[in-house]
Amino acid sequence: MAVILVTGGTGYIGSHTCVELIQAGYEVIVLDNLYNSSEAVLNRIETITGTKPKFYKTDILDKEGLRRIFAENKIDAVIHFAGYKAVGESVQIPLTYYENNISGSVNLYEAMKEAGCKTLVFSSSATVYGSPKSCPIREDFPVSTTNPYGSTKLMNEMILQDVCVSDPDWSVMLLRYFNPIGAHPSGLIGEVPNGIPNNLVPYIARVANGTLEFLRVFGNDYPTPDGTGVRDYIHVVDLAKGHISALRYAMEHKGAEKINLGTGNGYSVLEVLHAYEEACGKKLPYKIMERRPGDIAECWADTEKAWKLLGWKAEYDIQAMCEHSWNFTVKNPDGIR
Ligand code: WQD
């Protein structure tokens, strides 16, 4: 049974990926510093799958801690989620983001190299496309970033491509996520934002459960069908399954591949809000506000490469994404403790 180290494995996308890895027959080891998640997530993974992953409470800035994990376990591949991910926060504290997301990641790659583990799936983001010239966005589109968080994702992609040039034995999958939302259908794991959510769907979920008064719609004067921002929302379980497909490919091929993980469909803010109203059975209040600085009008994926190379495509529709998000919210009013 192949052994997979999942960094950030108690986080939102990490935990869903651990579930799919275990159910696909992999042995999973989780590394997390629990900065933005709870160890209780491991018990939820066990409840869903019957298996509790081996856990190391370790920070990727801890070089010795990383070396110990590779010394104590024969790790066949790594899926790397651990990192800070708030766009707005990254603008306020860029050095913290560069230290954690770049230095921490380089520590991991060095520990992998020393241990002879050269297969990696990296959590990148569609944010590397900046303001795309058109949609759908293909992997060969120009890249440019507008905030430190996005820059750390692009820099990791560049670092890993350089590693593959220096050593053709490496296999690296650079997965560019569009907008992950939703939760596992069991309602046992899902997104638990720290504080007031920056992202749309976790914010709507708080309006729906009454902890926030109304949704602020950041602009309705974009060149889109209803004037509000359009994004490619993808169910977190579909995203997790995309990682399994990418891992399988990486274990059979060498070199680096950039791959979009999206649905290829764009939905506006108001379309998502209405889908959530359907899901929760309530009318949800909103107010049209000014545009949010840095936002783009629209962004959705060309999904052809993921289908042709990995044989993967997203299955859930926007209604299911909202229903599963609401189900998790109702079952976990105080998050996962
Ligand atoms: C979606 C749409 C907003 C909140 C970000 C990161 C990206 C990735 C996903 C990590 C936009 C509108 C939002 C609200 C709103 N994260 N909105 N009211 O900005 O597309 O992407 O999260 O990888 O890197 O940039 O996602 O959910 O913040 O916004 O009207 O309270 O919803 O204007 O049109 P975004 P988002």
C-alpha cells in the first residue's frame, strides 16, 4: 500500500483529500501545525473511513521535524496543502506569508530530496492567472499575481519546475484550484473559517444560520450577465478526487504538469446566493456594495487537460455544493471541536 504524506491534512481541502486517499486504498500520514484547523478533524476522518491517519503536529518551518517524519516512515509521495491562504491578510503581512509558504515549502522539498521521495502534488491556485484576458482559462495562459498569497503559489510552481529540470527523477503536479466550496455529504468535515469569512460561500452560510446579518455583494457593475462577479465554484469532494487522479498520474510519469481543477462553469454571486436560498429554504438578505479592491469580473476554467491527462472531471453541480455546505453548517454550528 503506497504511503502518502499530506501536509495541511486537517485543513479544509486536506481533510477531504485524506478521506478520498484512504477510500482509494492509500496509507495516509498527516502533518499539520493546527494553526488553522483542529486535531478533532482526524476523528471525523476516522468516522467516515474507519481509519485514523497517523498524525504529526509539525510546522513546515521545523526542518528537524520534517526530517524525523521521513526517517520514521517510508513515504512514497507527498500532497502539499500546508500554507497560509488569505489574500487580504497576505497584503498586510507579506513576510510572514513568504517565510511560511516559500521557506516552509523549500524545507519540505529538501526533506523529500534527502529521503529520496520525488513525487509531489502541489496545491496551487487559479489566482496565478491574475486578470485573465478571456475565459475559459487554459493552463498555457499568461500568469501574473496581484497579491503576496498568489505570488507564493506562483513561486512554488517555479521552484518545483526548476527542481524537475535539475533532477528528471522528480514528478510534480501543480494543481490550480478555482473556487472550492461545499462539504463532505456526511456533514462531518467541511470549511471552518477563522473569524469573519473572506470568501463568498462561507459568508453566505453564516447569513443563513443567522450569525451574520446580510451578504455584502461586492459590486453589481461588472461586465457579467447580472453585473456581479462570476467564478468557477467546484465541490471540495470533486477537488479531492482530482488529487487522487493527479497522484496516480504522478506515480507513473516524471516531470511537472500544471492542471486546472474547476468545473468549466461560471456562476455569479447572485446565482450562488439563490442556489443557497434553495438549499437552506430561506430568503437571504443582501446589500449591493462597492467593488472589492483586486477582484476580477469573471474567472472559469478550461477543464480539457484534466480530462485528457487524468481522466478526471467534476461531477457535483452548484445546488449540491450549496446543500452540502448548508448540511455541514447546520451540523457544526461551532465548527469542528
Ligand atoms: C468570490 C466572488 C467576490 C465575498 C479567493 C482567492 C483565491 C482562492 C479562492 C485560495 C467574488 C464575491 C465574496 C463576499 C462577495 N483562495 N464576494 N461578498 O476572490 O474568487 O478567490 O478565494 O486559493 O486565491 O482569491 O473568492 O469567495 O472571496 O469571492 O460579493 O462577502 O464573490 O467579489 O466576485 P475569490 P471569494
